[in-house]
Amino acid sequence: MAPTSPTALLELQDVSFGYGERRILDGVTLTVPRGKVTALMGASGGGKTTVLRLIGGQIRAQGGSIWLHGADPAQAPIDINTLDTRALYAARRRMGMLFQFGALFTDLSVFDNVAFPLREHTQLPEALVRDIVLMKLNAVGLRGARDLMPSEVSGGMARRVALARAIALDPELVMYDEPFAGLDPISLGTAARLIRQLNDTMGLTSIVVSHDLEETFHIADQVIVLANGKIAAQGTPQEVRESLDPLVHQFVNALPEGPVRFHYPALAVDADFSAEALR
């Protein structure tokens, strides 16, 4: 099936993926609008990080298409799911990734962590690499920390270094896997503000996987809730808050009881504790 949205940077069409008999995604169709922040949310194990891995080509969908549109909307889109190795690497040049907890190289300085993709994927002279790295670090407020090692910075600072590295090659699409996990309120707010500001000032398109409802709803243009391998809700943050779907209602209101149950399925209490059951 051909892509359908002229304003999208990315489209997933009827995408399915699973491990053995376990279906993670079952016919998922969604659109990531160009220039917007899209949040992927849902309960743990719902397939959010799997979507990011499919977009990056780390794994291949077992069904459907993942269309990446060109930098120029007039360009023909490409299906990431069908690319060979060389074409996939070229597509990845258009993407940036902020991994959960940053995933910095522990034996490289802050400066060298951000310089790594520039040295790996370009042939820029070192003087230009230096200028770009300092600009990216300045954008996240850490130009003065360039000579520190990852072990010498806080968790929030490490996340910002990882963000500078993710935008080092000026990607069109930046994907964030749990960017707020483990951060204190100040660092969390700073990270959220940076995601929104960088998206708007650099003309990026962002996909944010997060469980932090309030901060994510505050910066997102579109929220997609995944559940049971499908899309349970999709729309603006306010539209998702007002969803009548029982699972979405439980999720956005952090309710202990609902479709996602507190108790794992088991025998009735009286049967489980009976003398017969103990034999």
C-alpha cells in the first residue's frame, strides 16, 4: 500500500511484529506529522520501544510498511522494511536516537561522545567538528562541561549530553526512548523543555516514548496510546484525556483497577488455600 499523508515524515501502515506466538504489534497504522512532537504511550510491554526499533531498522516488521518521506515532500518515500544495508544506513543518517539513560560511551569525554557520530559518518575537518560539537553542547547548556567524563556528570546532564549527540548530524527525525526515566523534577522539566525547544527551533520531527504523563502531555502535539498490539487512542493530549476507552481511562488517570488488573490471573482464593490444593 502506498503512503497516504503528504504532511507526514513517517507512516506505519498495517505493521505487525511478534516473537513466536506472542504478537507485540498487530496491524498498527499511524502517522507521524512533519515538524511535530508525537508521544507514544501505554503500559509496559505495549510495543512502544518496538516501534522505535522498527523505524530504525534494528528489527524488520513481519507485515506492513514503514514509509519514510523525503526531506523534500516531492521526493518519493522509502519503505524502511525493504531497504538493503547500504540504503538503511543512509536512512539512519536522517535519524537521531536518545537511548534510555543516555547510553554514553563511558571511556570518552563529553566532547568526544558528541563528536563520535560526526567522526564516524562524515569527513569533516577536526576544526569544523569542534565548532559543531560546541554549538550542540551550547544548545543543551553544557558547553562548559565538554572536558568532563560521563562518570563526572549527573544523570540529568548525561541525558543532555546524549541529546546533543543525537542532534549532532542535524537529523530530520529524533526518537527518544524514555528520556525522563530516573530524573529529578528539575532535570525532568529541563529535558522536556529542551525536547520541545529543539524540535521547534531546528525544525525537527520528534517521537517520544514515555510513561511520564504530565510532562509528555505538556510538550506533545499528538499522543498515541498502544495497548494489546493495537492503537487504543490517538489525538491531541486533551482528546486522549477525554477518551472513553476503559484502558486509556485507566492509564491517564493512573487507576489501580481496570482492564489492566492488579492481580495476576489465579485460582479462586478459597480453592488455592484449601487443603485439597496443598496435597
